Amino acid sequence: QINSYTLAHYLITRSISDYLRFWPMGWQFRMAEMEAKLRVIIDDRIEKLVLPSGIPPTVEELHNIVKETFGISTEFSLQYFDLEFEDYFTLHNSDLIQHKGTIKVLHTSPILLNLYAAHESLDSSSVQQSTDCDSASFEESTASNAESSASSQDTIILSGRSTTERCQPWPKQFPIPQFAYETEMYLERGNEDYKKNGTLLTTSKIKADILEKLAETVYTYTAYPSGSQISDVAEALVNKYPCLKEPGSFAGYYGWQQSLKYKMSNYRTKLRGYGVPEVLCNALKRKTPADKKSAKNVKKPRKAEINFLPPYPAGEDEESQEQERILLLTEVKKKDNNALIKEKMAKTFAHRR
């Protein structure tokens, strides 16, 4: 016969021994539940990432783990594979990742800015921008793998770039161009007389040259300037040459504004005769009978669009450009081919418009 004390002692001892026997197994089971594994795609490599403590609660912690584990020295962002859409999306929350899920390392290119001092004149900055554009050299940092991405840099110099391509948007302050020698002499003398006794200059002798040079300069920015842009040009003209102000005009340049407006129209007609695509597309004979009006359905560049319909490069035609475009479609299927792709993209820009 077993008394109650002996029975209680037996049961307690048996429970403790069972717990000690199965405790390592339970600990291992709980650790296995916390551990997570992820499939990581880095360029053309596929790696496995083991997270003993499970998926981190924040994207920043996961970002640091990936960076330290695979030795990535460049800036990158993470994307996760969404099963519903079967595509990659930017990772904003670590809860979107599951055990044995897939994430992708996407290298981010650095942003290069050209800064100019505030006291520099606009004319010098415009000349610098034009020089940079004509050289047409640009740099591209490519990241073929985690080790070489920090030091890999491809420089492409495009030769034979068309001089008719625009390289800069409309300036904040319009630069007045250099006129003909006799016109400049006439304007300098007119400014001196204006400062001495306020005499305004008679413009009949030089007006044609001024409007021609202004129209050429305006076209380097846009073929279809707006009313406010034409007003900016006229204002800049009378600010540089006060002797050209018009008596009776509220701002002193309303007549110049109207003259430049009609001059730009005539200048586009002149370019249309030379076959410039950007203005040729708006010819009346190319419009439908219902739209045969000069101011109806005019095809213009969209906002912030610089080159609308550029001409083909020298020595190129539609057939040769189409062959280059087909080669471009073949090149985009290859890996680590960004330099050649960018070169062909620039070469076929006019054709792809």
C-alpha cells in the first residue's frame, strides 16, 4: 500500500524527469520555428540568406543584414516577390516577406548635379551648358556584381551628334545674342545717348537684324514659344538696350513682343522649306481637311520636353535607323550590356520619336 506522500513524490519526480528529457527537443523545435530563410537575387547571382532570429521587424535591419552578409558596398534598395501579381515590388514593410520568400537587391545609381555659383552670369553658364552638350559625354556607373559595382564606370563619347538637337530648357533669364557688328555699334551709341539725355533710338535700320538673331536664339530652346516666353525675350532686350524702349508702351516693349511673335511664325515657315521635321509636321497640307487651320492641332513639345522631333543624324536615313533599332532590341536581351544599349538609344533617338 502506497501512502499519499509517496505517491505525490513519485508523480513530481516523474514529471521533472520527463520535462528534462524532452526539454532540448522542445527548445530545438521552437528555434526552428523562429529561423527564416530567404532567397536573395543580386545581379546575376542567387544566394541563400539564413536568419536565425527570424525576419527582422523593420526593412532597415534587413537592409543592413543583407549588406553585411554579402559585402555590398554601394547603395541599393530591396524588392520582394509578390505571389499575387507574380512580379517584384519595392519593399516598404518587412511583414510582406515570408519564410523561404524571395527578395531582390536593386542597385541605385548616384545622382550627378552640375552646380554653378550664384554670381556667375547667365551667358557664361549657357556657354558651358552648350559646350557640355556638344561634347555629348556622359558617365554611367554599372554594378555587374557586389564587388565590382563600386569601381565600375563606363564612359561613352558619342561622335557625330547632330548640332540641331536641343540641350537645355528655357532659361530663367533669356540671354540676348550677339548681333552684327554694325548693329552692336549702333546700339552702343544709342545707349550712350539714352543715358545722357534719354533719347530713344530709331530702329528701322537694325530691327530686321535684331529680330533675326532673336528668332534663331529662341529656336535653340523651342520652336513654338508661348506668349510669356516671347514677353521674356522682349523684356530682356530692352533691359540690355534701354534705347530700344518704345514711347507710349506701358512696359516699353509691347511692339517688340508683337514683332517677335510674327517673326517666329515666318522663321518656322523658312525652316519648313528646309524640311525641318519639328515644324514640317504642322504644315497645312499634312493636316486633315477639317483641321486645315494654322492654329489648330499644332503638335508641340510637352512640358519639360526639349527635343520634340529631332532630325536624323548625319548620314542616317529611315532604313539605317530601323536596322539600328532592331539591333537594339537584340542587345537589351543580353546581360551587362548597358553601355552599348545607351549608345544605340542615343543613336536611334530621332527614329524612335
